[in-house]
Amino acid sequence: MSKRIVTLGTWDGTPIQWIVLKENKLGSVVISKDCLFKMPFDANGNAKSDSEIRAYLNREFFQQAFCAEEQKRIINTIIDGKKTDIFLLSKEEAENWMTENERNTEKKQLFRSNFGNERGTSESDVAASLIAGGLFRRLNGEGYSFYIRPAFILDL
């Protein structure tokens, strides 16, 4: 069964398409149909709740991708004890809510559960938890960069 696609926001001048993964009275969980950009999880070794990717998604990406009216349709939630608007799906959420075809793009994707709550998650732990394959680029001998497919809860 084909899932509904909604268009909201723009990235690099292109409208963003979102796959509606799960719907209920409180809102609909959506994920970008395509990988929108690539960046490291966190170059400073922060835990996922304080990671650079989380900060980027909820500041720069949120502000740049959506106009004020669109931002009002995004329902914030609590993940890892912190309020968040934009997030990465966990590996379990991706496996439960997405078809294999939707999960497996040609690009290596980052999911929230790729990283533990503790600093110093090992390269092998990260590689083992990636759904769509391994790491694709090492940055400056420290962190790794991943293609990002943001997700959020949308008031449809």
C-alpha cells in the first residue's frame, strides 16, 4: 500500500516531500522522502540529546526550511528528555513504520538510535546500527558524516 505524501517547506529552493508514516488524533509522524543534506552527528562527542545534529535540525533547519505558518503546523514532542520539533527516527521506528524500500536509499542514513546516550560510541557500534549500510565518509579523522532524513509530527 502506498503511503500518503505531503509537501511542506523548501530546501535548497526545492519543495520538500514528506512520507506520512503514522497518523492519529494528535498528529502525523512524517519523514522526508529524500535525504536532504549530510552532516556529522557531533564532532565534539556530545551525547545524542546535546548533539550538533539535533541542534542543527531544531534551529537552522527548522528556521530555513519552513515559513512561520508551516512552523505552526509542526507539533513539538519530548525525545531523550528534551523538547524537540525536528528529530531523527529511531532504528526501531524506521523498521516498524517504513517499508524496506522506503528505508533503503542509495545514501547512508542516520537514525536516532545509532548513538547511545553516552559519549564515545564506537565506530563499530555506529556501523552495526545503520539500516542502510555503513559509514560513507570520515571527516578530519574524527567524526563521520551521514545523509539526513528529518522527521517530525505534523498537524494535518
